Amino acid sequence: MKEEQPASGGRAFLKGAGATLAIAGAAAAPAAAQTIPLSIAEMMGRMLLGLCIVSPVAFADPPAEVMNIVREADIKWVANPLVPGLATAVVQGNPADPGKPYVVRVRFPPNTMSPPHFHPEARYIVVLKGTWWVGSGPKWDKEATTPVPTGSFVIHHPNKVHYDGAKDGEVLLQIIGVGPSATVPVDEKGEPKK
């Protein structure tokens, strides 16, 4: 790659491999331009500098009245008190607020299953990562579960007993519902534990 730069200043050109790249500047290179060899590192540095000067990139969030953005780095995970190893995070809303929507994420580490339970509200679930294993009824049989792969969608109907979790890999879920939300563990008869 060679840079052709006019002796009197103006626009610099990089030539090589049958292509010419103009670095931002003034007029075109004159026919009698001086040729100066450039290393690849010098060429890349000049191109990056040119991009920064020509099109500076500044990202700003849209106004909050237009949209709210929650980035993964802003999500606060907390240990689940009912299932050791399981973590939950509220992404939007408050699951305890009656009549208001909420979005939560649930992370199951490998070999973690929740025991049989139910929720009083309908829950709409997307599997974001891994294979989620689901079963139904009060008998906790981890081998009688159905695999639900990444990208799948599931509806937990209100007050229906189920159990779920991860087997050999981590699982990440996103759950949407309308509060108030609760997780009610059940005994082998399907009755709420006291």
C-alpha cells in the first residue's frame, strides 16, 4: 500500500491492490504526486483517525418518555430463597404490584430444578439460553420432563402445578406477567406447603 500525498498538501490517497482510498481532505491528488510507503499499521491508524474525524460516533439513549432501555449490565441478580443456586432479576416493573405488568429473568445453573409449585398468575416465558426442562404435577420426577430449547415460548397457566429447571447446561428465561406474582411450593398431594 502506498500513500500519495501532494507536495502542496490537500487530500491524501492510499493506493494499492488496485484500489485508491481518499482520506478526508481537500482537492484530488495531482498527477505528479509523491509516493511514500506506509506500513499496514500506519495505514490502519490513518484510516481510523479519518473515520473519527469524518463521522464521530456518539450514542445517547432516546428520551425516557420515548423508551426505556435496560442493558444486561444494569440487571441486578439475587439468589432465590426457595431454590439454592437459582437467581432472579426484575427487569421491569414490580411483580408484587397488583394489575401491573412485570418482566423478570430467571437463571438456573446446571443440575438445578425447582420443586413442584404454582403461580397465581399466568406467566409468559421465553427461553433465552439453554434447554429448559419442564414437568407437571405434584410428583417431582426430574426424568419425566420435556426439553424446551432456546428461542421457545411457554405459557404457565395460573394455579397449575409444575416444576422446571436445567440439567446439563445453564438456562436463562425471561418471564412476563401481571402482578401480584408468587411462587407457591406444594406437597405431594398438590396442596400448598405450610
